[in-house]
Amino acid sequence: KALIGAEQANDDKVLQNQALRKKYQETGGEGMDPEELERAKLLIARDERKKQKKAAKKQKKAAGESQVEERKEKETKEEAEDQQESSEADNSDKKTSQEGSSTEAKDEKDDGGTKGEKDPSNSPNKKGEHDAKSKQNAKSKRDRNKALRARYQETDGKGMSKEDIRRAKQLLERDERKKQKRAALEKQ
């Protein structure tokens, strides 16, 4: 069905409305017919609403631009958190696989040091060390996560290890939360 709205004002009506507004603003409504006075008040009130609507739209646009910047910052922060989660998951996998070999190494190398002490010179993350290798590692983790999600969605987890299934579900849930946040921000 076609919606039927109010008829658009023609040029004569527009000129008449402008004259009513001008007359009301000059005289404050004195000496005007009651019908003209009411129409002039209505027109001026409508003009004011339009001005407020335009100002609100302008503010919303300005706020929207800042929200876009905030959203980009949030996404960057979330990506960093995702990378950290990935590296923690990778580290836990490495720990479990290295536990057997690390106990043997401890037995062979007992220099009288306290358990749990680390040699700072052997630390993989020295202060200020963010080079191309660490960027490549982050990219490869993102690629692995992407492939894991895709594989899980294609196979429903068939033929995947329990750990891979758990990680894929975790990644998909996180992606869904991100989508919901973006949708909520766009509605505002």
C-alpha cells in the first residue's frame, strides 16, 4: 500500500507561511486574526523543532565520529587481548608437552639454585623487544585462530582434538560478543 501523507505546500503557501512568521515576529501576534495567530505560532514552533532536530543530528554525527575512533581503539585492544589469550593457550600446550623433559633437565642440572628462579638473560621477552619476529608470531597466531574457527564451522568439530574444539568454541563466542558490541554501538 502506498502511504498518503500531507500535501506539500506550493509556492504561494510557502510565501504565505513566511509572511505569517514575519508578521508574528514583528508584532508579537497583536492585530492578527486568531486563525492566523494560531497558524503563525504553529509554524514557529515547527521551525524550532526542526532547528533542535538538526542540532541533535549534528551532535550525534560528531559523537558518532568519536565513537568510531573509540570503537577502533577497542578493537585494537581486543585484538591484543586475543593475541595474549592465544599465546597463553599456546604456552599452556607447550608446558604440558615439556613437563616431562623439564623434570629430566632439572635432575641433570642441579646447581644449588632455588626452584623457580629464572635467569633474566634467558628471558624471551626482554624490555623493548618488539621486532619483526614478534609481529610475525602474532600474525601466525591470528591465522591459526582463523583456520581453527573455519575448520570447526565446516566439520562441527569432527576429527578435531578436544582442546582444538574448546579453543574454536571460545573464539566463536568471542566473535559473537564483538558483533553484539558493535551492533549496540551502531544503534547509539
